[in-house]
Amino acid sequence: MLDLAWLMLALPLLGVFLNLFVTGRMSERGIGWLASAVVGLALLVAVGAFLALLKLPPQQRHIELNVYTWIASGSLSAGFGLLVDQLSIIMALVVTGVGFIIHVYSIGYMHGDPGFRRYFVYLNLFIFSMLILVLANNFLLLFVGWEGVGLCSYLLIGFWYERKSAADAGKKAFIVNRVGDFGFLLAIFLIFALFGSLDFTTVFSKAPQLVQSGVVSGAAITAITLLLFVGATGKSAQLPLYVWLPDAMEGPTPVSALIHAATMVTAGVYMVVRTSALFALAPLSLTVVAGIGLATAFFAATMGLVQTDIKRVLAYSTVSQLGYMFLACGVGAFTAAIFHLMTHAFFKSLLFLGSGSVIHALGGEQDLRRMGGLFSKLRTTGITFWIGALAIAGIFPFAGFFSKDEILWETLQESLFLWAVAAFTAFLTALYMFRLIYLTFHGPSRVSAERAAHIHESPKVMTRPLVVLAVLSILGGFVGLPLIQGGNLFKSFLEPVLARAPLAHGAAAAEAGHAAIGFELFMMIVSLAIAVAGLVMARRFFLQRPELAQRAAEVNAWLYRLLCGKYFVDEAYDLLVVRPVKQLGTILWRGFDVLVIDGIANGAADLIRGASGALRRLQTGYVKSYAVTMVLGAMLLVLYFVMR
Amino acid sequence: MSFTVPLSWYLVLSAIVFSIGVAGVLLRRNALVIFMCIEIMLSGVNLSFIAFSRFLHSMSGQIFFFFVMTVAAAEVAVGLAIILTIFRSRESVDVDEVNLLRG
Amino acid sequence: MTDSGSSLLTIIIFLPLLGVLLLAFLNGERQKGAIRAVALLTTLIDFLLTLRLWTAFDAGSADFQFEELRPWIESLGVTYHLGIDGISLLLVLLTTFMTVLAVLASWTDITKRVKEYMIAMLLLEVGMLGAFCALDLFLFYVFWELMLIPMYLLIGIWGGPRRVYAAIKFFLFTMAGSVLMLVGIIGLYFLAGKNSFDLLDILSLQLTPNLQFWFFLAFFFAFAIKVPVFPFHTWLPDAHVEAPTAGSVILAAILLKMGTYGFLRFSVPLFPLAAQSMAPLISVLALIGILYGALVAMVQRDVKKLVAYSSVSHLGFVMLGMFAFNMQGVQGSLLQMVNHGLSTGALFLIVGMIYERRHTRLISDFGGLWKQVPIFAAFFLVIMLSSIGLPGLNGFVGEFLILVGAFQANRLYAVLATIGVILGAVYMLWMFQRVIFGTITNDANRGLRDLNLREIGILTPIVVLVVWIGVYPATFLRPTDASVRRLVAGYQQAVQGAAPRTSVAPATGADAAWAARVLGEAGEPPPSERPWEMNLAAIGSTAMTSAAPPPMERRMGRDVPGAGPLPAGRR
């Protein structure tokens, strides 16, 4: 089965080609199910590969398939090669699993859209690129997938290209990601320059020795890891490059669920975990990762508090949760990061799909201020949405509790301050999530009259995926059992991939913590209490006494404005980056190109023309004046010879 | 003893004839007249060729004279043709009106 | 003397002349269809012949292949010497390929003076192919100038409203450079003293660093203007905007490559030391070109002008890679020449197609085209993505290799050039959005026809190649391997032999001192303070070749078998 891993890539690609060239006359249903089927088959392959991997002893769970040499020039050789190990198979399972569910959901959601076929072509292409990303066995191929998913994101955000905001958002996503890619590319160059190879296996096995022997300086590793992280901040929407993700909500909602919540945006986390061998050698980078991750988690959560667009709340929540994952990476808890990545994929895609169901029911309405009281009409959506919210808030026994608690626990090992901020962010998470729930599903209905008449639960093709995801959101956390002693199933499965990296501080700290089981249990209760506090406060502010929220906003008017304005980061970028660059372009063109360079060229031409203009006066055209000149010249010559 | 006119007289005459020709070319406007003046200039030159030939006892001066004569004849043929076409197109042979080559 | 006995190159180069001959018998007014068919057939056969060239090419050898060597002007020692190696092979293929498409693209675009147009096109092809194949400097120069005239006519007669200005500008800029090159060629001829313009004879010359510098400069202007290297680029936007579609395509895809090809074929192997000392300057100019071209492209209102400026940016990458002097850099730059030919050529074709329908190229006149012309938009999308270097398409492979090469040579350059990659995405996406996305605001766009079969037929082969190079570049990289390896090795040998302690050789002021040291080592009298005087003196005495004891680099070069860009022994 493991030898067939390439099928995972081939199937979605086949889907792309079929839907692009063959199924032109097929019905909508046929196209949608075809696209879903190829992803479903890829999921089966992934499951097969996973089971095959489980049968192998842990240290042999590392299979590389070299398909062909892609770019070879001099000493550079980058292959098209796949790597199937514990990390990539988990990612592949998440991608194909969530991908398949969302494909099915899309059949209902995109029903009747004129771009139906185009949509599924893009979606299959995305799955293909994402699988390249997670299965690549070298940095360059990872980058190919990285750019590929970026392209699909661009195309899908701008899917409804006739809306200017959608086209703008797509462009913004691509360009901001390019800024991140800038760092990623430089990291690749540096890796090649230092290690002479781009293969993961070679680089990771060489790195510790080279650093120890002093051939590669620690600063160089720090530079590589920081540059990689720059790439990750772009793709995974971290400070300061997170700005594209909220705008990306212009795309169809299933896209937001698949790309901008469950899979693509977690690519940065995956990349950091994949290169954990390098990060482990660069403590400074880990600190930066933790700091940026936590700051992002916090700021995004505060912005999520005041958003009025249902999808934007979820978008900021995604940014915030991604921050958690990076925090986990930063404190050396790479397994916790992947664990949270997985559970997050379940409950966040559930939430997005749920919001899509709400939007679908309301005929396109996305504003929280015009919702409310929908629970009775949208039963399935409401219940599954609740499950998702409980999971993200970290309430036992939902999936988010397990993963988030682990991150908080690992953070506490590292620093009390980091834990305090993370815990407060967890409180904010619960607060904005339940605010969303209460504003959407409970309280008085604020839906406009004509829309209220058409409210209906979504078709089964949409609600069944919700149920599946809800089940996953409940059960997904239990792979992290047993909770305590830091040695759960998930962790021990994943550990061998990271074992080659002697974790600098996280692991040591975790071992020190083993003594106090009681303390660990106590901390679980604390984090549970924090989440519950968020729920209670949200209930009070947004369900029982809405005027309290009003008053809070009025008292802290400037804070409220700051949050609503999203810290005015977009405006600052526009003022500090976008406009100056455009102006520079204009100045260079009008000023330098036209005036200076052409000025010199045309000036030279003008000089010659001017000189000839003066000389042409001599040419009167009259025979007589020529004759006079001749005679005068002859006389002068004679004179000269006579006088000499 | 025969009286011999000194060379200088010939040369002075030649110069006078030549100068008359030059003056005519420079001062007259009629192309035909200018043309004739050029012939006068040639005659002046020819005179000095003959005079030198006589005094130096060399035939080359006379040969040159014949050259000049033939060239002048050819020139007349071409020149008159040009003047004729100019007259046909402009109804005038005034050279001051022919300035198409002005730069 | 090597003559492979094959006349394939001659046939390929001069086959278009046969087409011209046929065209001469056709009536320009009444037989337009036949004229087009003859031109298309000629170029198509020529392309098929070059495919034969490709299949018969021995990728393992760095030598010139399909060589032809015949005396031409014997009193001057001019020979008719042709041959191709891995460096020219791809460009020859690109030339015949793009010419076919260019002829197809002018099918309905050109309606007046079709006969003369096609004749100019075919003559242009003769010039381009000849220049890529010529191994005799004199012959090269003849072909080089031969290209100039048909292109001048294409712009000046079939161009847009300001065509005369653009044509003259193009002509003057290019001419100014090539005249200096002629001086350089003649200088080399006399220096070699072998009564030969043959490239291989001149390669065996051992020039002093100082002479190399001056000769490099003479060739530099010709090639730099053609590339165009910043700041010699201003003829390009004008020429592109005014030229007819096919003219722009040929100009972008092939004529610009003449400059970069010239650097690779002549400047670097002939004057390695000068190339080394000039590399920092040229790299900086290339970098400026990359960023400058991108920034200026961003604010253009005319699509064609935008593409023209993007060419400046892309060719900056090519130059940067070349002057990194390592395998990845040079190979990447070679591949990027082809890539740029394909994607920019295709962009011009696309712009031409929409111009033919709407008679405008202003970005603001479009918008929302996707809905109206989806096939057009899809092709546009793929080509645009290839131009911004998306992995999986051709642009990425070239750009990546160039940047890897540049990074090894100088990290700062590579970092700055990578910024150009970001900017590249900015201007292209922005333009694409304004043209293709949104709703149709301009009513004139409502009746737009989508691409017809001919147009799809033009773009499809390009897209196939774009994907092919992106996914499996080995097909195109492998034939260049051996030649590029020899080029790089030759360069490094020359540089290491000459100045082991000088990494960055100064160009002007300190040059004298540097040259003095090198010359001093060689046992020659120290040069005067002013390099040009020394230069003249050196030419006058021809002391540098025979009289003096061999300079250091020569002795070292001789010890190593296969030293020098092309060993003299093979002749």
C-alpha cells in the first residue's frame, strides 16, 4: 500500500483533468460527485498507507518514493519525491478526510452556481497541491505545493471574480503570501548553500553534526529557521502578515472551511514541525516563533470579539488558533502543535460549514446583527455548531480541550507569563465563540421579514458532513489519551519523526513535570474553568443583558474603535507600503525613464539637429551665393599663397 | 626681328577676360547669360593655356585647350538642356528663383 | 579544420530565403492567402528541420556540432563557419518555433502589404538563425546587422501611430551599440594576427586583462543595448508598443536573446577576466533592471507597455544568473531565455489578440472579460502565472536556478532579486485583475468574440511547452549541461590563473595598478598611468602575444588539459 502513495496525488490530478477537459456536458451532480470521488479514493489510499505504516516498527515508518529528478543542474538536484512517515500521513489523512467531507458539502452549497465545474477543478487542484506540500521529501517540492495551494487559494478567494472585493482579496492573499515566500525562498537558497542538498533526510541528519563541528554556524541555522518562519507567517496568517486571511472570506464558504481553516493555513505549522530538527538547533528562533504565535493568538482574539460578520469572526478565530499552534512549536511541543492542528481542522471546518449552512438558510446574509433565534429552525446546524464551539473553547470532553490543554500545559513548563497570556486568550476564545453562538442562534430574531419567510434547514448533502465533522470534533481528542504523563498515543506515534531533534528545552521541562501529576490535573481544571468563564460571560453579555455589551463598548470607546478598525493595520500597510511603492513606480517611469534616460538620448539627437540647423543657413539654394563663396574662397587661397 | 608681344600682356588679357566672366556669373541673374559668362571664363583660361604653350614651346597647353573646348561643348549641350527644362517648368530662367536646394 | 560534412545548418538558415523567392513571384494584392500559406509552410518546414537538429544533437558533448567551415572572403580570412552547441541549440529551436507562431499571429492582423511583410519576416528569421549559428565573428556581424533592417521595417511600416519614432529609436540605439562591436571585432582580428575572424582562433588568444577590459566594453554596449540592460532599455517599450503583434513577439522572444546570447557566446569566453571585473557592475545593473522594470511596469496603463517593462525585469534575472558564473546561474539564465521567449512572447500574442478585437490596449478599457471570453481568460491566466514564476510552470525553474546561482555568488544580490519576484506578482496580478476580473463596465466589451481555432492553435503549443518545462525541465536542461559546464570551467580556470588574490577587480581608476601588477608578473614593462595609452601602445607593438614570456595564466592554463574556454588543441 505504501508503494501506492503516489496515487494520493494522481487521483485529484485526474479529477482536475477530467473536469477540465472531459466532463463538459455532464450534469452538475456528476461533476461534483466525480470530484468528490477522487478525493474519497485518495482518502482510502491514505488510510491504507496509514494502516500499512502502523504495521511497521516505529523506527521504520519512513518511506521515500522517488518519482523522478525534477531539476538537476551542477551539484543541485531536486527530485520529485514523496516521503511517507508519521507526520505526513497524519497531514494527508486530515487533508483528504476533511477535503472529502467538504467536497461533498460543496455539491449542495454550490448548487446552481454558473462556475460549478470551475469550482471543483480548483478544489481538486487544491487537494493535489496540498498533498504535494505534505508529502514532499525535499524543500523545493514542498515549495511547489506551497505555491500551488497559494494559487488555488487565489483562484478560490476570487472565485466570484465579478465582485471587486473578491478579486481584491484574492490578489491581496497572493501578494502577501509572496512576501512570506520571499523568506521561504531565501531559506531554501541558504539551506542549499550550507548543506549542498535540499532533501529533508540529508539536511536533518547532517544539521546537528555540522553545527557541532562548527562547519555551519548557529547563526546560520537561526537565519534559516527565521526565514522559514517568515514563509510560515505568510501562509499561516501570523503577525505581521495575517491581513489577507480575514479578507479571504470573500471566497465561497466551503473554501473558507477547507483552505482557510483546516488545511492550507496550517501548512506553516506543518513546515515548522517538519523542520523541527533545524528549529531545535536555534533556540532564538523558537523564542521568536513562540512570541509571534502568542501575540497573534491574542490580538486576533481581541479583533474577533467585535466583528459583526459571521465568517470574519471565524477567520480571526482561525488566526488566533494558528497562533496557538505556533506557540506550541515555539515551546518545543511539536506534537501538541500537530495535535491541535488536527482537532482544529475538525472543529473549525465544522464551524465554517455550519456558518455556510446559516448563510445558505438566510439567502446570503452574513451579518450577525441581522440574525438571532435561528436555533429552532436550523436544528442540525445549531447542534453541530454548538459542538464546534464547545470544542474550540476547550470544554471537556470535546476535541479542543485535549489539544489546547496540552499546549497550555507545555507553555506553563516554559514560562508563566506565556501561560498567563495564552490562558487569557483562551478565555477570549470562549467569549467570542459563544458571542457568535448567542447572536446567531439564540435571543430575539433580527432577521429581516422577507428573509425570515425563507429560512430552511440545508439539504442533507450539506448537513451530513456537519454531523460527521461534529462526531470527529467530539472523538478527535481521544487519540490524545491518556491525558497525563505526557505520553499519549498520538504523541508516541508522532515522536519518532521529531526524535532526531534533541528538543532544547521543551522535552527537558516536560520530564521535570512528570513528578507532579496532581498539578497537571489541577491545571486541566483551571483551563476548563477559564473556558467556562468565557461561556458564562458571553451568555450574560449577549443573551441575558445585551445592554451590558453596549455599555462596555461605550465606556471603552477608543478601544472599541481600535478593535473595530482591526488596529488599522490594513490602513497602515496601505499608507506605508502600497502607496509609496506605486508612487516610486510612477516617479521612476515619468521622472527617470522619460526625463533622464530618454532625455539624454533625445538630447543628443536635439544637439545634432540644432547644430545642423545653424549650418543649414549656409545652404541658401541660390547658385549665385555658392559662386560668390567659391570666388571668395579662391581669392583667399591665392592671397594666402601670395602673402606667404 | 619680329615684334613679340610679351607673355605678361597675354596673361593680363586672360585675367581680364576671366574676371569679366566671373563678374558676369556673380552679377547677372539670367541663366543664359550666366552660362555665356562661364564660357567667357573658359575662354580666358584657354588664352593663358595657348600663351604658355607658345612661350614654353610645349604642345601640352594646346592639347589642354582642345580638352577644354570639347568639355565646354559638352557642357553647352547639357547646360542648355537644363536651362530649357527649367524654362519649361518655370517660364523663367532667373536663377534667383531657383532655390529648391535651400537647406 | 572541422567540417562535419552536414549542411543542415545552412539549409535551416537559408530555407526562409527560398520562401522569399517564392513570395517574389506572387501578386501582393490578389494572392494574399497564398502568400500567407507560403510563409507559414516555409517557417513550419524550418521548424521541423530544427527538430531534426534537436534529435540528432549529442547532449554529452560540449563541442560545436553540425559544423560547417568553408572559405568565404579569402583575402580577409573570413570564413563561412557555422556550428551549434548546447548554448545555441535551444535558442535556434526557440527561433524557428516562435517564427511559425508569429506568422500565424499575423494572419488576419496584417492586411496591407502582406507580401512585403512576410518577406521581412522571413529575412528576419534568416538573420536570427544565422547569428545564433555563426562561429566566425565577421559572419556573426553580418547576420547581426541583417536582423536589424527587417525589424526596422516591421516597426516602421506596419507599426502603430508613433511607429516612425519608435523605429528610428530602435535603429539608432541598436546601431550605436553594434558599431562599437564592429570596432571590437576588427581589433580582435588584427590582434590575433592570424588573418582570421574565426571564433575558435580568437578564443585561443591570450589577452591581457587590460585589453580584455576594453574589448569587453566594445562588445558590452552592443549586447547590453539589445538585452536591454538598464539604463539602455528605453527603446524597448517604444518599440514594443508600436510594433505589430508578431514584431513584438519576435522582438521579445528572440531579438532580446541576441544580447544575452552574445554575452554567453563571446563576452564571457573571450574576455573572462574583464567579465569577472565587470560582473559586480553588470550584476548591479541587472538588479536595478529587475526592480526598476517591475516598479515601472506596475504603473503602466497600456498592457503592452507593461509587458515590455516586465521584459526588462525578466532579462535582469537572465543577466544576473549569467554573471554568477556557476552552473546553476548560467544554466538557469539559459533556460530563462527560453522561458521568457515563451511566456512574454505569449503575452504579446494575447495582447495582440485582444487588440485586434478592440483596437485598444489600455487596461482601463477592459474589465470583466472572463465572463465574455473564458477561453481567452484561461490562456491568459496560465501564461500570466508562468510569467510570475509559479512552480510547476516554466518560469519558476529558470528563476529558481538563477537565484540559487546568484545566491552562491553574492547573497545580497540574490536577496534583492528575490524582491523582484514579489513585485513580479504584484504588477501581473493587478493587471490581470483589472482586465479579466470584475464586471463588464465598458459596453464595447460585450460583443467580444472568444478565441477562434487559429488563435487557440497558436497558444496551445506554448502552454504545452510552459507546462513541460515546468514539470520536466530535464529535456531542456540536459543538452545544455556539457556546454555550460565547459563555459563555467573555462571561466574559472582563466580567473583563478590570472588573479588569485583579486576577487573583485576594479574597473577604472585602480585598474591601472591592478593591470600593472598582473603585467609586471608577466615581465612586461609597467604600463603608463592612463590605460588607454597603454592600450594603444600594446596594440602597436603586439607585444602581448609573442614577444613577452607567457603570462602566469597561460602557463597554468597549459598545464591543465582542456584548459581555457576552448582548447586550441581541438583545431
